[in-house]
Amino acid sequence: MLTAATATSQAFIDLEAKYGAHNYHPLPIVIERGQGVWVWDPDGNRYMDCLAAYSALNQGYNHPRIMEAARKQIDAGITLTSRAFYNTHLGNFLKLVSEVTGHDRVLPMNTGAEAVESSIKLARRWGYWKKGVPHDKAEIIVFDGNFHGRTTTIVGFSSDDSYRDGFGPFTPGFKLVEFGDLEAFEKAITENTVAILIEPIQAEGGILIPPRGYLKAMEQICRENNILFMADEIQTGLGRTGKMFALEHENVRPDVFMLAKAISGGFMPVSVVTANEEVMEVFTPGSHGSTYGGNPLGAVVAHEALSVIIEENLPRRAAEMGEYFVGNLRRIDSPHVKEIRARGMLVGVEINGENGNARPFCEALKEKGILAKETHESVIRFAPPLVITQDEIDWALERIEQVLTVEAPV
């Protein structure tokens, strides 16, 4: 068995390439360990992680409080009970989530995709039991450019052909409309519309931010038409955009939240769906479940991870450090930058050019010690852990400027 003590980075890359499914195209770096915003490879090279596992590591790598909570629970000897029994930790976690979201009820799951799938089931049953939509006629409105996960149902309503190709037939019941177009949304509503499913900012779509007032207007339209407003804040929530939730920038209160990623600080898969009692009560015993959802280890870890976000005020830190980072990023005079889109510490740099290929820039940044990843081919995403300091940002900016100007890979 290869270990970091006996093998080089290339040996690990070769081993994974030989035995793993080739469904990813990672940058050629092997991460052995991490701390804060920094990671190291087996060869001793240090990098600043500006991806943060797609915003799962808002609290940074190896946060001592979360690590200690996980260790204590493992030492206690109870990591999994299933929901066939109660455990001593889940209730505390659910209570904290309820207080943070303002919703009465919390459904614990594991992954972001599970949270989205659970929300789809929730909206449909609510539509039949509460709104009176005819059986099997429920419609959910989704948005062009969306990314909600990789299950067959979810990719079925993606507008990206690469996510759909070869995976049909797909689940019916979804209407796709243009993101940011209020008129198109209103036209899509029918008497069978039970919900909308939306990301307040499309992170995978290229850090796409809708026009100001759009989300607030959608909330009002949903209220007028008895439609659930379901917010996927799996990437944008929990401090990333400078507020606890991205919807707070427009003072929007959804009927349903989907949260995952940073809710466990990158330690293990934990997700939740939250809603008020009148919505969540359509889930009855036997109608939905998860063996690992709500497990004691996950509940303890996620409770501490969420507490860290609150007590260290990471949303405010994201707002302050994001303003500093983006302000300086905009001062870089590069002919290769088409546009910079940002909110808090969620930043997209769109690359100019006929092909708008951002990957060579990400590869060049890697050589400078910065890990970023392209999204939708033309956008470099910068989303470091929210514990990043101003000195660390300055370190990164110096190298980013070199790659975008003097040493641009074009």
C-alpha cells in the first residue's frame, strides 16, 4: 500500500488513474494534509486552497474545535445508531439549525444531492396534500444554468447537455426557465406549480448573480400563487457570501432551505432540509428516511461546525475579506479578464478569448502555489476558506497578478 512516507505525488496520481472511474479531471496535485487555508502534498510543497472543497471548508482545514468534537464522539464509541433509535446528540443539532434558519423543522440527510431530492419529494407531497394539485401532476420550476447535484432526477432538469448525455430517460415534472428573467418565471406558473428550486447565486454556473430585486420579486410571486420558495444554499449558505445565507442580501425568507457542505466543516457528509411545520408535516413515518442521516457523529460534528461559523462570525469575515480581495483583484490590469463577479468570498473571474479557457490559468496558478478550479470552462473560481487573513490574501494577489498579466498562459 502506498503511503505519503514512501511514495511521490505522481505515484498516487497513477494509482488513482489506474483503479478509479474517470469521472473527474483534477489538477495534477495530491493533497496529503491541510491546516487553515493551506495544504501540503507528499513531496512537501505547500499550496493555498482557494476552492475550499466547493465551499465545504468555510471553517478551514482541520479546525481544532471541530476536530476535538469528532474525536470525543469517536472515543465515546457511538458513531451510528440509524433513525430506528434516538441518540443523545441529534436533537441539539436540529435545535441549532432551527434557530439559525428560523424554520420549525429540520430533516437531516447526508449529501447535498440527497437534500435536494428530499426537497423535491417534500414539495410534491405538499402540493398534493396541502395545495390540492391532482395526483402525479405537480410541477417544479427550475432555472437555466442550475446545478443541484448528480442524481438522475437532478441532472434530468439540468440545462447542461454534458450532465444529461446518456443518462435518460428523465423524471418529468420540471419546467426550466431563464435565470434572472422574472417575466419568463411568471409565464411558467400553472395551477399545478408547487415550488421553485433555485440557487440565489449560481456557483457552478460561473458565479452568476441575478439582477437586484429579482429574488425578492420571486418571493412575492410565490406567496401570491401559493408556491413553495425552495432555496438551494448548499454552496452559497453558511457565510460564504458575506451573510449567513445569500438570500439575506435581498431579505428573502424561503419556505425550504437545503444546506450541506460547510454545515460539517468538511469533516463528513451532512446535509439538512428545513421548513416550517405546515410543510414538513407531510413527511410521516415510513415516507422518507436515511440510514446515516442524523447519525451521532455527524450531528456532533455539524453542531460544532455551525457553532464555529456563528461564534467566529465567519459571514462578517467573508464580507470584509471578500471586499478587500475583490477590490484589489479589480485593480489588476489584465487583457485576459472579461469580467469579475463576486459576493463576499465567492468570486468568479471570467477569462476573455475565443474559447475563454480558464483551465490553463488554473494550472499556472497551481505552479505558483494557489489551488483554484475552472467552472463552466471560462471562469476561475476563487472561494478560499473564510478564515483567510489579509496577509494571506496579499500573498495570493501577488501571484494571481503574475498569472493574469506577465506570465499569462496564452
